[in-house]
Amino acid sequence: MVYKDLADIIFPNAKDISYYEEKYPSRNLKEGAMVLRVAPSPTGNVHIGTVYQALIAKKLAKQTDGVFFLRIEDTDQKREIDGGILQIIDTLKNFDLEPDEGMISETEEKGAYGPYKQSQRKEIYQAYAKYLIEQGKAYPCFCTPEELDEIRAKQEAAKIRPGYYGVWAKYRTFPVEDAVKKIQAGEQYIVRFKSQGREDRRIKHKDIIKGNVDFPENDQDIVIIKSDGLPTYHFAHVIDDHLMGTTHVTRGDEWLSSVPLHLQLFYELGFKAPKYAHTPTLLKSDNGNKRKISKRKDPEAAASYYQEVGIPSLAVKEYLLNIGNSSFENWKRQNKEKTIDEFEFQLNKMSVSGALFDMVKLLDVSKIVISRFSAEEVYEQTIAWAKKYDAELLKLLENKDYSLKVLGIERGNKKPRKDIAKWSDVKDNIDYMYDEEFFKKAHNYEYQVISDKSDIDKILTLYMEKYYNENDDKQTWFDKIKELAGEMGYAKEVKEFKANPEAYKAHVGDVSTVLRIALTGRANTPDMYEIMQVLGKESIKKRFEKAMEK
Ligand code: GLU
């Protein structure tokens, strides 16, 4: 009996690998085009790291007229969660990171290199496993879990490297005849790779991000096909990225140490290995220490968090690009009008060690991103968010024309307002601009410097009777507040006041503060002139009256 007989008994129906090699020809792409993928497992809520991976992969594919595809790695069926695949697809959609190929719903896909779901590729993996068995490069292993435990215990006791390798690989040299007998007797088995590697030899690898690394060769006879007939990650990675024509594997650096094994598998299967770029883990600073951002501890680790609190996808992507290529921030500052698609991302400029993910910084980026939006965009995105998460806000924004004016305050100019970081901030940010909200609330009107009640009432009355005119331009409007200040014995200029503080009760800025607080109930607001323009005479009058009642 020869290896071929063993292979036929294990995988009687598997096709010859030439079938798949022909079915999935090399891609016809222009020189330099990169083919990249994101390959998440539907085993839990989508992590922000997956968004990061997808962003980088899609960006590079786009930049080079290549292909970005989504592969679902669902070979660990015990850990799969309900709706896991859909969640991945929806996340990519929410971040505007749809793949060119791959799964587009739980059951449908597009592209000529599928199936893009590993559980549907069983026969492909088996064909290649059969090929390896025929060559004597893979073999069935009949070890029970107890036997494996026993091997490990012996290794531990003897203080030697654990694993299934060399002399410890019990079925590595098992005669083919005996293996066939066991299979025919119905014994359970898995398929292992017969490693030709040696632990005392080293393998060099040039990673695009990590640079030159070298590791001991892999000598472990790792499992390639599990007892359920599905492949392990390692085997599936090699087969899939070969057949799907991946040119660059971008993946988290937790896989870096598997490179010796993967290169070995590519080599033994006669495939050309892709280039690898292992991206640094997203870290969070926690009491001065850096640790992996974790779904268990950090809400921001979940990709869904950003939709929930209403951080625009663009802001998240801009922030992630910052983390990826630190030159992005500067580029964006100098190219405000350009879209992120125009930035050229460079894998080899990524930091080698961990990338710090900082929510405060992200929110700052988001403020800038939102400050560049038009009032209409802010309105539409806020409405979309409010429909899902905040019925009160939805109600508040019912009057679109008025809301556009409110959201348009200090927007579209050179220094646009930067006070909204997320859609869930909008309500607190603008509710005072709506009479129904403003008059519902009790305000405590802390006028700061000017505290005399009769002075305050006089400022408000005089302003309304003598100085306010809704048709004034901004300069006239401000000149009038100065006049009002002068008339009441306050310095018309802050400078004058500072030069001669004894001569005045306070200055024009303090008078403005009275107007502002009476008008809005707040000490900090955007431009008061614009606020008055939006509120209009009736509302201003009523607001001053309310303030005087107190
Ligand atoms: N399914 C693997 C993971 O989620 C993919 C790693 C890879 O991109 O190759 O970690």
C-alpha cells in the first residue's frame, strides 16, 4: 500500500487539485495592483480592529487598482454567534468599506474566486489535504485527547518543548497499512501536516511592517483538517490566499509568529507565498500602562459603539488613518478639501510596535470632521442617528428650516465651530435655540461680573428699546452694544477698562455676557450675533422678559 491508497480512503471524493488551479486562474490585473482581504471570524461582536484592517486593505487595493475582498472565516463553528456574518457585512457598510468581492449577505456573495465563506470550501481544502497525503506530506493522526494530554504531561515533566513533533509525533511514521486498517475499523482521526522543519534552523522573513525577522523553523506537525472535516486557520489561510490571488496579507501581529509555518505550507504545496504585513495591535493607555483594547473592558473596542454614540464613520476612519500613518494628520491639515481617498497610505510607514488608540484624540478628530460638514449634512446625519437612538432629538429637529439655521451658526466660514464630536452631543449643544426647550427649563442666570439686578434689567430693557435692530449688520450690532455699555457707565472698550479700572463699573464684554446669558442661559455659546439673527426679535424679547422675572 502506498500514500495514494491512504489518500483515497480518507478523501474518496476529493477532486484533483488541478481542477481548482484551473477554476481560479491568476488575476488579470495591472502591474503593481494589490489584492488584499479582510478575513474576520463571525465569533463575536465586530472589533474596531477589524474596521482598521478593512480600512487599510481597501485603501491599498483602491490606490493600486487592485481588489479588496471579504472572506468569512467560519471554521470554528462551535464559537460562531447568531447573526455574526451579517454583523460583519453591516459594519463594513456602515463604515463605507464594502468589499469588491466576497459575502454581501448571509447567503449571497459576489466575485469569481468564491465561495468566500470557509465552511463552504470544505471540498477544496480536502482536495489539497489529499494531495499532501499522496505526497507523504500529511498523514492521519489517531491520538485521542487523553493521549495528547499524556504526551504534554510527559513533556512538562521532562521540561521539554511541548507539542506534536519529532519523536513525540506518534503517528508520523505509522505504517500506511495500519492507518488504513484503523480507518476501515471506523476509528476517529484528524489530518496532520508532516513538517520537514527543524527547530535548530532559522527561517528569515521580511515583513513589510516589522522588517527583517527570523524565527526557528516550524517542526510541529500541526493539524490541517479537524475531525469535523474543516480546516484549521493555518491551512485555510494558505489555500484560500493562494486560490484567491491575495498579493498582500495584512493582518494583526498576533499572527507574526505563525509565519514560519505559513511559509512552509506555501512551499510544500508549491505555491508562491504572498507578502506579509503584520499590523500593530491597537493599544489603550490604562493607568499609565498600555494594554490591548479589549471588548470586555472598553466599549470603544466594539465597532458598533461609534454608530451608537453617533460618531461619523469618516471621523473614525480619519482617526484610524492617523494611527496607521502618522503623516496623515499633517497631510489632511494641508489638504482640507481633499477626501481621504486621495491620501496615499504606505504600509511600510506603519509603526512597528503597538498603536495607541485614544478616544479623546478620536473625538477631537471627529470635531474637526464635523466642523467641515455643511449644516445640511449635520442635519441629515443627526436625523439618521436620532431615528434610532433619540426620539426627543428627532422631535426637536422637526422644523428643518429652522434647524438648518441653528446648525448653520458659525459653519462654512474659515474657523467653523468645533463643538460637536458626536450626534449624541447635538441636543445639549443646541436645545436652547428652540423656544419650546428654552422656556421649559429653569435657568439660574449667573451673570458673572455684573450682578446688580436693577442694572441687569436696565441693560436688557434699554437694549431692546433703543439699540436692537434685527437688520443691523454685525459691526453695527456690536457698535450698539458698546454704546449701550457707555450709556450705562461701563467701559466701551476692554482696553480702556484695563487702563483705568477705577473709572468704570465693568466693561462691554461684561455687558455682552449679560445679554448672552439672558438669551441662552449659558455663558459659552457660539457667536451671539448669529444667535440673535436665528432667534429673531420675538424670541429675544420673550427671553429677556423671562430673565427679568427672576
Ligand atoms: N480569521 C482570522 C482572525 O480573525 C484572520 C486573520 C487573517 O487576516 O489572516 O484573526
